[in-house]
Amino acid sequence: MGTRTVHVSLSVRGALLDWSDREFEGVFSHPDGRKMTPREAKSALMDELAKGHEVLPCAADCEGFDYVKGCPGHVTD
């Protein structure tokens, strides 16, 4: 029998309200790999909120991720 795993997600609103500019440095990247400035990262998060995305996945392989509820949980061997 497998173990249930839940991936970590980021609260978009929480990051925007609680993180300092220093905490944003180096966390987000452009599609081409360049690091975003804190201002660019905040703008990208505002765009996510405009799409209705309350949380973002912190794992690329989170199957069934819900942008409001987060990771549904996964059974792993």
C-alpha cells in the first residue's frame, strides 16, 4: 500500500502581502531563465490573481493541481 503525498503550494495573496522585496529576489524566473526583479515577480503574481489563481504549485509534477485548493494529494509507492 502506498503513502499519500501532498505537494507544497504558494499562497499568491500571502506572498504579495507578507514578503519583502528581499524575499522575492531570485525566487521567480522568466520563461527564458532570467531571474525576475521583485517588481516583475509581484506583477506576475498579480496576473495570477487576475486569472483566479489563489495558490501556485511548487512542484512541476503535481498531477491534478487546483489553483484554488492546491494539491489534491497523491498515492506514492
